[in-house]
Amino acid sequence: MIDFNDSAFVADPYSGLAELRSFGKPVWHEDMNMFLAAVHGDASDVFRNKSLGRIFIDKAPGFEWETFNWLHSDSILDSEPPKHTRLRSLVAKAFNRQKIEGMRPVIEGITLQLLADIDVKVNAKESFDLIADYAEPLPVKIIAHLLGFPDSDEHLLRPWSQAIVKMYEVNPSVHYQQEAQVAAGEFASYVRDLAEHRKKNPGSDLITDLAMVEENGEKLNSHELVATCILLLNAGHEASVNAFGNGMVAALQRPDQVRLLRENPRAITATALEEFMRFDAPLQLFERTATKDTQIGGVDIAAGQKIAALIGAANRDSDVFADADQMDLMREPNPHIGFGAGIHFCIGAPLARLEMSVSLPALWEKYPSMELASEPIRRATFVLRGYESILISA
């Protein structure tokens, strides 16, 4: 059975995932103590099945885990109805399509500024780092602006986020656990202070909206407000950074696909960004727990047992996608599950799509001759799949 911590598997998981998919049904993984759903229909059902719950179990009791625990138990991602319904309804009322679409001029402005900074390197005949110089700062700046974080504090957000999300990997090390504890405490304290300030001094930012939003007499309590802001930052930029980096590397390694981006990037942006999400999924695994006996793909899942949707495997299912192992930036339709499904469909998906619809064509129009300057450096993680560094020559 697959070892999810094996470096060779992390570097290229898709042959191993294809082997899991070949069983045609969920399979039990003894070391992970859960079923794995690799087939597209089964993985989609893991998201949608109402007999499965996103059940967060507190980390070992103790003061050091207290903040980390409530940041998850009081978030949309790690709750189920009726709490999930209440939280999502309140958050969606503040984080609505009008609010998101209103961010377009901001996204365009941030994109142009980042390209101007990159231009300094390009004019000096230097390579630039697609991750550090573009894919990473873009969504962080966008989410920070949306939430109303001061520009001077942006540098704090990514390290806090990365420390917390390393806990989503398989068997995180003691060092990672300690970093997550510290980051959770510092991040929560920072957001709590900012939220309290906004309650007394309202602005036009999302933190103010979340603090004020009310529906049927319900409001977000202090923990829920902080947990929501941190979730929006963590989930809102991790997927964008990794989808952009993964997709760009895959395209740059394929002459037929990179030609499409060089010739007319704006014409294929809508389908290209969806293929970025499908081909090398930024989130590979999403687990849920059976709240009562149920079935997925004809396999009995007993109450209390866990099952994970293997998103990257499902998105390469040849019964759903023609030439599933080939990148096709003009693929349509493209029913990938990179943003989840059902009640756990990513609430930030419209913002992620808007970001990439602006940033992808802008980059290619600016530098149509882009190519990899060296071998990209992968992150040593499976669940959140992405690159540490991608050097580009333009």
C-alpha cells in the first residue's frame, strides 16, 4: 500500500494513485486507519454524502493546543450541519459575489505592481521566482486587503498560515506541531485584536462585515469570527498559490500547451485555470468520518470510520476525463473536484477563479517567451501539493 510520506511518491504521486483507482472502489489503508476513495464518483460522494461528517477531534488536551483546536472546531471547514449551515450562511452574506467582484480593480492593481517589480529583475537579465515574486504574494495581498490587514503586517501572514496547514499532512513531525501551536496562538491573537478594533471603528473591509453580519438574530461569536478570518486567509491563498505554480510548471514542460498560452492567453484563460486545478491538484486529500453506517462505492463504511477523497486521483479518472493524464488547457467540460463539492464546496472558489483570470493572462501577455530557468523545487508535502521555488527566465 502507498506510503504517503515516501519522497518518491510525494515527488510524483500519480502512478500510485492510479493503482488505487484501479481497484474501482474505496480501499482500506491500514497505516492511515481510513478508507481511500480514488475513483471520481466515490471521491465526489465523500464530499456530498450526508452520512459523512467533517468531524474535528481536538488535539491532545493541554493549553498548547487550545487555540489551534477552537480555530478548527469553530470554522466552516471542520463543522457540519446545523453549525455549518449557520456559519456558512452568515459568512456568505458578508463574503458575497458582489464583494468578490468588487475586488477586481484591486486585483488588477496588485498584479500590475508585482509585474513591475518583476520587470526590474527581467531588465537586469535575472530570472524571477514565480512563487516568491508572483504566485505567493498576489493572493496574500488580495486576502489581506479584503480582510483589512495593514500592509505593514502582510509579511506575518504567510509564515503563520504555512505553520498551521502543515498539520494537515500525514503524521506531521513534533517540530511542525510545535510551530503550529505557536502560529495558531499568535495569528488568533492578532486577528482578535484587529476585530475588536473594527467593532469600535468600522471600515469597508470583510472583518468589519463579518463582525456586523446578522441573520435571523444570529451573529458570529468571537471565536467563530477569528476562525473564519484565518480560514479565509489559509485556504484562500494556499490553493491559489499551489494551483498557479503546479499548472504553470506543467504547461511550461509541454510545448503544445505552452504555445496556447503564448499565442493568446486571454482566449483560453477560463478553461486553462480549471485545468490547472484538475491536472495537478493543489489539495490532494480531504477526509470525513461516518456519523452512521453508510456505503461509498459499494463499500460499507461503519459509523466512526474515516474515508478520504483523493482529489488528485479522482481528477485523473479516465472514465470521466478523456486523456486524463494529459494536460489540455482547452478541456471542456472539466468536472474536476479541486474545489470540493456539496456543502464543502470551497466558499473562496469565486475569488480564486477571479484572481487567476486576471493574473494568468497578465503574466503571459507581459512575458510571452517565459521558460523554466532551472528544475523547480517541490514542497515535501502531499496533502497540500505545490512548489517552493520556480525560477523563470523571460
